[in-house]
Amino acid sequence: MGLISTWHPGESRRGRSLAQAIRVARVQTRLGLRVNVNANACTYAFFNGDKRTAHINDEGKPFWDDSFGKNHKMGCPFALDFRRAPMREQVEYFAREYQKAGVGLDFVFADWEIDGPHEFNRAHEASKKCVRCREKIRSINNFPSFQQTLRDLRCDLTRSCYSEPILGRFPKALVGNYAAYPNNGLRYWYDYFEYFVEGQPHVVDQRARYRRWHDEFPCTGYTFAMPVVYTWYPTFHWYDFEDTDYRWFYNMLLVASNAGKHTPADIPIISFVHWHTTAPPENPDPAVKQFSGEKYQELLWHMLLRGHDTFFLWCQAHEDAEEIRLLHPVYAAAQQYGAFLEKGKPVHFEVPREPRPIVSGLRLGDRVLVRRTEFGEVSGPVPLKIGSETLSVPSRPGRCQVMRLEQITP
């Protein structure tokens, strides 16, 4: 469990938060621990309510995109240049003072979501009404073009105002942001403030609508990936699987496998996870069943065996005890497989489209650390193809297996 200091950039709090954070950093350094920071407050807000950041309609009047919630005045992505310097300084201040104090920075994360250029919800509709957006994006009616333009701009903002000020002084630091990770061009989940809009590019899977997603990670400057593997409430009704655990497992493993398969081996994957049903409405449907703790723990194992390095638990205060009770045994038991987790290579990323045994593995030399989780009715061994070899993986409920390849393949 890592202790994380929080940076508060507001004039009334930044001096106190800096002093406390540096005091903690010195203790962490003395104990040989990582120096960890929550820089989230420093990433808000480009859209700070200033009318200069608003969209401009044909009558020359400012207007906001209110599709992200009444408390979020989302404006024109091309009106933010004057916000760069103050936003960068919010991060520069702390990075500069850490450097002066002679302490390091090892891990910095943020949760920059509802701010800056954003293409989903009704953002496209708003931009098509904005004279400045129409001038800057000539093919504005083409959603993929609109999406790439906004994501490129978003990357430029976060790189220049967040990752670069830190990495310029601490080049070995792990710097990342919620939901920023390499991917296959699809997003399998919706955040609590997002919803599907007809006409936007997507892939259909039963009732799920997976949106086309720009792979922004290489342009951000981030040094670790941060997938979001949550039990989002709407997911339950997306699928018809009779085994309700598989509705959660299937979607969450799609997200996890997407990140694991497409993230380079030298980029750590530090994944947001959450077991309690995430963001339910005030009056949730009683038919929505909670993901079982047993299968959630199995999912965590498969994430580790598909390239994820560790978990970043998010939950509400009243959920702490149960969330930790489920997560910590996986942390603890995984330690016996340290060599595989440090040096092993994932061998399998398939996610079955119907309930059947799930198999994942890490290869290290001629050995493979394998875990099989039971879904469906298959009870006999299941094949796992690795290079030119095929392993027959027997059922060992709740256990990992170390299997040996008869021949070392390239």
C-alpha cells in the first residue's frame, strides 16, 4: 500500500501542501520507498468559467456545451492558449520546489477527465455550431477527423502543462492519467458522465456500443498506462449471458486485455480497479446483480497474467473495507510468482464471446504461469497455444499452475 501526497495549487493551500508533501517524500526516500504524488488538482481547469473559453455562435455570442453536466462549462477547444501558462505553473511550482529540496519524484498520477478538448457526448454538435471550431476543423462534419483533431490538441495540452514540467526535472518518474493507455482503437466502457450518441462510430456487441477511440497515449508523454477496469452499472444490461458474473467479467477482461496487448513491455500498466457496482442511479434496477467477489479476484489474476503490473484501487469511503479485503489477498499471493510477474511475457489475450473457461499465462523461458477460471460447461483440459506448442490446461479452481513447455520456441 503506497502513501500518496496531494498537491493543492490554490494560493491558500499550496504552501502547506508542499511542506507536508516534501516532509513525506523525505521519509519515503529514507525508507527506500517510492515518492508518490496525486497531482489531480493541478490539472484543473482549462475551462475555468472564463467566457473567453466559450464557444462562439453565428451571432458572435458565447455559449457552453452543457452535455457533461451542469457543473462543467465545456467550451471551445481552440480558445485555451491563454490558459496554458497558468495551468503549467500549477505543476511547475511543485516540481521546481521538489528539485530545490533535493527530493525525488517516482510516481505522479492525475484524474483529468471532464475538462479540455473532449469529443464525446454532445461536443461534436456544439463544435459544429461554433464559428471558431468550423474555421479550425475544415472537415468538421466527419467525426473521426473531429475526434483526432481534438485528441491531438488534448494531448498537446496535457503534455505541455502536466507531463513535461515533471519529466523535465525528474526524467525517470512514472507520470500518467486516468484512462490514458495504449489501445486497439476501441473503448469498451463509458465513464459516469458519458453516454452514447447516435451517428458516432462504434462497434456493436449484443447491446453494447463500443466507441471508436483515438490512441492518444504516444502523444501525451506519459510514462505509465492507467486503464480503468470498473463494474460500470450499465454494463450489466449490455449482455444476455445467463451467468451474470460473466457479464461483468467479459467486459472488464476486454478492457484489461486491450491495454495488456497494446502496451509496450517497457511501459508499466497501473490499473484503476473497483469491485462495487460503479455509479449506479439513485434507484437502481434490482435485477442488476453485484459481481461476485470470487470472480472479481479471478479477474485480477487474469489482469496480472495479461501484462498488468499492479492495481490502483478507487472506491468510496464506505466501500474501503470490502474492497481491500478482496484485493489484498491477490496482491499477497502474487508475490510467490515475482519472477514471472517481473520478467514473464503474456501469451494469451483472447476473450471468449460466450461463457467458457478463461485462460491466461505468463511465459518465462520454458515455463508458463497459467490460471484457468471456470465459466460454461467445459470440464476437461482446454488448449493454450504458445508459439508452435499447445499446452493442455487442466481445471485447478482458485489456483495458478506452472507448466513446462517441452520445447523452447522463439
